[in-house]
Amino acid sequence: MGLRQRQPGPSLLLLLLVGTLIWPLPCMSLKLIPYTPQITAWDLEGKVTATTFSLEQPRCVLDGPASVASTVWLVVTFSNASKDFHNPQTLAEIPAFPRLLTDGYYMTLPLSLDQLPCEDPEGGGRSIPLLRVGNDPGCLADFYEPPYCNNPLPSPGPYRVKFLLMDARGSPQAETRWSDPITLHQGKAPGSIDTWPGRRSGDMIIITSILSSLAGLLLLAFLAASTVHFSSLWWPEEAPEQLRIGSFMGKRYMTHHIPPSEAATLPVGCEPGLDPLPSLSP
């Protein structure tokens, strides 16, 4: 006859149940990819503006732990709020753009692995592989736009970003390192622009003087040309000498044209302009 096996009492079962609820279950560790997001290295104008910045695409970076249905998300935070960001565990927990103004972070630009190929597709054109953050100014006004809006950034920052790989249920699979702080360009306020000539350089003063002199010469030339032109309208030119009052120059003309064959033959010595012949009679 064997010994009776002792059954756990109710108190022991209750202790095991409470311990299960209190002690956290072991979770899968999130894989950290040794990659740091950075501004694109392409020589482009406007890589960093007052409301946007352009990142290089994370090609062949998150392919290892990814599955077919995985999605690569971009996490954008203020540099001082990156430590407060916690990776979402479901799709419903993904922070949208308005959370940037309240919590200091949001997620945007979901991409599939097909959109991040390791190599450029053949015949794919000359498109530059980059991700432009803040490049959709009208997305918040569009009611049909998904909540992960890529709206222009509201301030110069600085910002930090990282890439987060999530599966179809919204569970994180892998993440990259945080980027270095990214500060946007900021224009000067109109009141801060110094317009006092005393602070200008000598070259600028010489150029300004030369341009002012040329402008004055052009103005004088314009006034002189205008004076000559309008003086001919106000004071007409003096009439010719033969048309002045008190003098008259007549012109010889014939009232009728008589052909030479029909003209009367004048006696010899009676041609106009010749002295008459001396008379032979006493």
C-alpha cells in the first residue's frame, strides 16, 4: 500500500494564483538593430527646411526579423521626449500627429518591406531614395486621411527619430537606434534685421554709392531728353526768311502750257530779254 499523495490546500492555490497575477510573465526581448537614422547624404537643396527634413531610407536594415506582413514605422519625437516614448503594443496604441503637441511624439510613414528594396528596381528611373518628414501640409484637413499624418513640423525642434518594425497585429518586432538631434532651419524675425548703414561693410557702401550715382545720371539724362522733346511742341521753329512778314519771293510760272510747235514766232529782235534792233528810218 503506497503513501497518500498530499493535495495542495486552498491557501497554497490562492498564493500561486496571486503570484501569477503579480509576477510579470517573461516577454520576448525587442531586437535592437545597430542602425542610426540620419539626414540623407545626397547633395540636395532643401534637405532641411523650416518644417521638413529628409532621411535616408532604411534599406536592408530591418529585413532580418521581419515577416511578410511586417510594417516599418517612423517614430518622431522632440529630443527631450524620446525617453518618454514607449513602443505601442497594438495598432490602436499608435500615436498620431496631434500627440506631438501634447506628449512630444508621434508615428508616421508606414512602409512595407516591398517599398524598401535593397537595390533600385531595374528601369525604376532616377528617383532618390529618401523619406521626407513633414511633407504633407493638407493631410490634417482631409477627413479621409489615415491618422498617421505626415504634417509639417510645428517648430524648429530639435527632433529625434527611429524606425520601428511591427507585425500585422501591431506588436513591435525590432527597432533602430535613436538619431542625433535634428534642428530645422529658422528664419529671422523682421524686427531682428539690422538696417543701420554704420554696420555695413566698406564694399557694400562703395557699391551702394556707385549705384546711386548711376541712378542720378540716368534721371538727369531722362529729364534732358524730355525737355528737348517737349520744347519743340511749346516753341515752334522760326519760319524761313522768305515767309516772314514784309518780304516776298515770287516764283515764275506759266498759267497755260503751250507746246513749242504752236507758240507764235516772235519777230527777230523781240525775244524777251533782248534789246530791240536800231531802227534804220530817220
